Amino acid sequence: MEKIKTLGGEEGIAAVINCASRSANILPQAVRMLRPGASFIMVGYTRSAVSYGEDPADLMGHKGITFVGHMGYDHTSWRNVLTLYREGRIDMSPVVTHVIPLSRWREGFEMFTNREAAKVVLAPELDQ
């Protein structure tokens, strides 16, 4: 919390954007960091419910926190990412764990399903 106070002042920060955690501790921790009237943005979704030790409505209501859910992408986002990639402005190597020929697509899906790969790119075999 000291680092947050240094960055956002005594009242806290304007927004928390949660892109990864499904922990029951994230919401109470975020609310403590947020200033009154701030936003908690949840990017992505999970098929399993998250159970909080404290009532989220209670936590957010005292400070007037806005809760926003977002899928994390839309058509515009995909188009922008592809443009940035094509222009060489983003490096995908930290994200892409495997690049395999399209003809080995089953293997790519199995690697992902078995958690042997995070992101698999299926490359077309153009020289056939």
C-alpha cells in the first residue's frame, strides 16, 4: 500500500485493471488501493465462479467503486493488434510458445489442451 500511496496519493489510485487474477483476494485488495469513485476493471472471464470472503457490493459501495467487465478484445482490437504486428511495432515472441505447420494443427491443439503450450501459431505451408 505504501507504493500505491506514493503513486496515487493518500486517497489511492483511479483504476485497477485485473487481467490475470481469479483469486478471491484481488477485489478486497483492489478496493483498498482505489480512491473513492474509482473503477475496478475485470478483463476476461472464467467458467468457474469466484467466491469473495467479503461481500463485493459492500466493499465497493462504501467508496462508490464502479465495477466494469470486459472480454478483453473485439474486432477493432484484433485489427489494431494485427496492424501493429505487421508493422513490426510489437514483439510476439514472449507470448507465442510454438509455431508449427498448419498440417500439424491437431498437435497444436493437443499441446495447448495438455498445457504444454501457451500460444500456438499455425503457419500456412505456402511452398507446397
